[in-house]
Amino acid sequence: MPAFQENLKSDLIKVVLVLEYEGTNYCGFQFQDNVKTVQDEIEKALLKLTGEKLRVISASRTDSGVHARGQVVCYRTAKRLEKERIVQGLNYYLPQDIAVLAAYKVDSGFNIQKDAVSREYKYLIWQNRTRSPLQRAFAHQVMGDLDIAVMNQACELLVGEHDLSSFITDYSQSIIKSTVKTVISAGVEKEGFSVVFNIAANAFLPHQVRNTVGALIRVGLGKITVNDFRSLMEARKPGLAGPTVPAQGLYLMKVNYPRPLGEYDDEDL
């Protein structure tokens, strides 16, 4: 490689951003032709802020309509801006349903995808016989009474390393390298009229959380038993869990690393 190309590469710095966004108006995070995505909005804001056409990489993909409280993304840039200016500048150019919460300058060897040790998701269920206009974009309504204790018994079965083939859909098999994932924690709790499902795992399959919640709702309504839930897990048959609940109740809460992101920050960059 010519010396001037080596110097150009070494001049680039890696910036990591933590994002919050409402996914209602977006066809997921990842860029797609002719549709509105979160990645596209971030890259347009970066162009305005830095004058550079930059590519953004995310730590975890979110589907159409899914929200995020702690999405992690990164990009490489030759523009050396203060972290506070990056946050303020991007938030100035971004639409109101996307915000940068924090920015870090990290070593080029830090990989936001491979270095992540776990991801955390939440699914919000609105348990009420009366619909809520204020919750319709942020929760899935279930009108029946859910048995939280029984749902948590089913959640206990999820914890550990399992082949979770039953929690994917048929069409997604071709893009999956392995259906074996390690679930670190899973549980359901009641908060007023809301029922909240929380799950943390090393990685997730497409639609895994939404299909899991669909099966758990059936358990909570008494339509299937905990033993039925165990059987569908052990069957390892794509499409068996579910039905897939709507996207608006799903939130990417956090991406975890061996150390807090702030400890990877290099003030000298």
C-alpha cells in the first residue's frame, strides 16, 4: 500500500454513538433503497455535520417499527470534533424521533459487534380491555388477564444455551449461521396496566423476541401450558412459536461490553 494511503487510513478515528429512537416511522435501522431508515437519517446528519459521506455500522439490527433506548453505532471519520459538538451537532440535524445520547472516540481495534457480550430487549404489553391512544405506538394490547407467575415459569426454560429454531420464521433460515444462542436472563413483571417482558442474551435470531412473547402470551392466557412451551422449544421447528407480536412493543434497551463504553474512550484521539 502506498505511504500516502497508509497515512490517510491512520488519520481516521472511530467514533461510537449511543442512540435512542422511536421506530414508528422507519423501516428498521439498516439502510434500504427507497424507504426511510434510521441509518439513512444518521448518515445524512453526519454529512451535514462533517462534510463527509460516512457509513454507519450498528451493534444490533432493529426491524421496522422497533424502538431503541440504547442502540450502539460507529463510524470512521477524518474530522476531529469534540465529543460534545458531535452530540449537539447531530441532534441539531436529526429528526425529533432520533437522538444521540453519547459519543466516544475509541481505538480502531474496538468492534461494536464482535466485542459485545450481550444485548437486552424489552417488550411492552398493554393489558387492558380499553384501548389506549397514547400506548398504541409503544405497546401491544392484550385484553385477557395474563398469569404472570405461569409466564415466568416458561421464561425459566429459556435461560441457558439452547437451539432456538422454534422461535424463528421459515423465511429467515437462509440468513442464520447458527440457531444456538445463550439466554442470560428472561422474565415478566407487572407495572400498572403494563406487562413487561425483559430478556438478555449473547445474540438474537430474527423475530426471536416477538415470537417468544407471542408464545408467552398464549401461556399467560391459558391457551398452552408450560409443558407445551417446553415441547415447542425442544421441537426446534421454525415457525412453531408465536404468533409474532407487533413491532411497536419491542425496544432494544442496551448493548453490553466487557467494560462500560466510557472506559474505551480515548481522550487523545
